[in-house]
Amino acid sequence: MDINAEFQWKCQPEAEAFILEIVDRAARSNPDISILSNELLTKTSTRLFDWIDHVIVPESEAALAKIREIGYERQGNGNQVVYNHPGAQLPRVQLQSSKAHEAGLAVVVDSISDFLMVRGEKRQIEGTHFGEFRRCKYSEKNGVTLWIIERRGSLSLLPHKETAKEMESRYKALERWVTRPRPLENEDQAMLETIELAQELVEEVGQQRAAWTVLEGERRYWQARNTAGQIQKNRQDRLGMGWANHDHHTFRSSRKRFQQLVHLFELLGFHCRERFYAGEEAGWGAQVMENPICRLVLFLDVDLSGEEITEDFAHEPLPEIDKLGTIGLWCALHGDSILKSGMHHLEAQFMFDELAQDLGGMGIKMMNPFSSFSYLRQAFTAGENWQVDPVHVKRLAKQGKITEEQADKFIVHGAIGSHLENLQRREGFKGFNPKSVSIIIKQTDPRLS
């Protein structure tokens, strides 16, 4: 039985070419789009395409026939005519009323006000501050509009007013999540409290807004502990972009708490996608999860055996094992990702070669690529060592989880921590590389650092 039969992602070159043509045509018509594109490339090592939320196309029978032909399907009901490609990671297509004859691009950022601030410009922003959807008509030239938008757990294309009470609850939700305890000791109790908090946030602000809140908080915590992330975020903030180019978020988990981790994210509206197993020698696997409304993707890593990949390891308890694999040891030293350690890495979309060169000039090295396809390129930044708790490490040695020699090295030198991942997608490819990734995961084993 092929456990991933439902998730056989394919390249969609025709669909990507269709969107690229729209973007190129828009940039030729509206010079502000071309300027932004050049700024993103030279100052952040990213391409405009990877920041686009949706493209706007004047409605016509020819346009409708074309997008259906390349795999787009209508999404949602009501007056917003929007099409999404379920088999690709590509911008959505909004068909604009024939009366408007408007074409354009909607570029997503973390904060519209930051985008305007760095340019010293004033524009009208539609929608409630910190609301689910906001937009700003930044530029309109030659019949092509450049919209700058924010999203927080919504697929809407129309801003709406939210009450002061709603806004207060959303600010408090984020504050409650980022200030929750993340102890290395008594992780079992901390996990139960984390799940309880997630459920409370869902009840207070709604499932999708809670999902956005949790991942926003996790990015902040990861960035506070990752130098490469801080440097790249600063580059993107200089253009007022934030982390809106994120691709997926990777969490490492102990076997004991993996089922609880999956449950937590299911509370937040994520569903399980493909499962990964890299082979008996690798000793680890992963569950991919996605929240399509928030457009958030997760990679959840765990030590795993070959027999367990055919089981529903995301929902069935995993018995503890004597030997710690790469994932298990990392969690044993630093704590589970959802608790003390934070994410193992954030993966965002970049121009692969340009990012490696530009960050290299700032002292950030790249590990060897583990995906080098025309449609998918991936590499980690070199991990930095984190200090470890000597008492905790000595206890692991006493339990036989690590050797005394390894314990001494960890105490003196620390152990490898988190990364930023350099990713470049092409042809709308939505999947991952399950084979070569095993090599790089093994290189992140703290025993090898």
C-alpha cells in the first residue's frame, strides 16, 4: 500500500508559465512593480514571484478557459471570484469584473505600515489594524495595480471592520502564546499546558486566527535563537517585507510527545499530508501537515523505525526506545521544538545561489545542498552550537542515552542548534525531497558536531 498515494505532487510548468507571464506583463506596464522586483532581488535575495498572494486578471471567457485548462479550480463562494491550483504552490488568480478591467498583483507582507514606513510614503490602508485581512493600493499605472496586503488566518479579498474587543483578544492571544513557559524540566506537564493554551486560543479568537498566532509566535522564538534568521530578517525588514515568504516550519519531537504535537496542530486546523521515512539507516521520519486557509505548512520530525512508517504514527503512541536517533538526541539535549528548543528551522523561499552568496558575504555559511533539482533546491545554513544544561546532560549519560565522553564534549562545546533553510521552488512544485534529505539530517546529529 502506498501511504502517500494521495500526495504525489507533480511539477506544473504550464501553470507557472501562465502566472509568470502575468507578472512580467504587470512589471512592464507598472514601473513600480519592476522597481520592487529589483529591490527584492538585490537587497533580500528573493524574487517578486514568491511574495505574490494572488494575481488579478480581467474576467473573460478566454481567461476562464485557460486557468481551468492548467488546473485551477474555483475557491469559495460569493462575489469574490478566486481560483486556486490544488496541486501546485502558486499564487491564486482573481478574475476581476469586466466593468473594472483591472489587472494587477497583490504582494503579501507582514505589515503594510512597515512597507510604507521604509519608503517614507503615505497611502490609505483598508481594514482594521492587526485584522485578518488588510490591503493598500500602493501604485496604479497604465491599468495595472500593485496591492500590498496582510493576512492573518483568512483567505478573504475584502477587508472588514473588527471590533475593539476582537482586536484586544487577538493581541492578548499572541502575548499569551509567546510568554508561555518553555521548561526543559517536566516537559510532560509543559506539553499538556501548551495544548490547553492552544485550545483556549481557538475558543477565544477562532481556529484560523489561533493557527496564525501560534506560528507567528514560533517564528519569533526561533529567530531570537538563530543568527542567520536574524540577519536575513533584517534584510527583508529593510524593505518592509517581514517573513511573508515563509515556506514551511520544521519542529522536532521526542517519540513520547509526537502524538500530542500532532494533536495540538490538528486543534489549530492543520491536516496530515504525506509521511516521510528516509530508511532504516537514517532512523527518522516526518509527518507533513497543512492548514490551507492560513497557507501554513509544517514538517514534524521524529525518530522512527521502518515498520512504524506504515502505521498511523501521527495518532498512535510511539513507545520509547533505548537508543536515541538524530531527532531524539537533539530533543533530549535542547527540548522538544514546541517547548524549550523552538523550531529546528524555518524554510523560506529565496533565490538559491544569490542567498548563499549574499549571506556568505555576511559570515553565514551554507551546508551542502540536499536537493539540487531544477524544480527544488534546498540547503541549511551552518548550525550554531547552543549551550546545554550540564545537569541535564549528566543525567542523560547516567541513563545510558549518551556516553560519558559525549556528555563531556556537549558540556564544554555545546550542541548543534537551529538553522535557516534556503529553498527555491520552480514549476509550482508543492512537495519535498524524501531521499537526499536523510544525508543532511544525519549531519545535524549533535554527536557529529
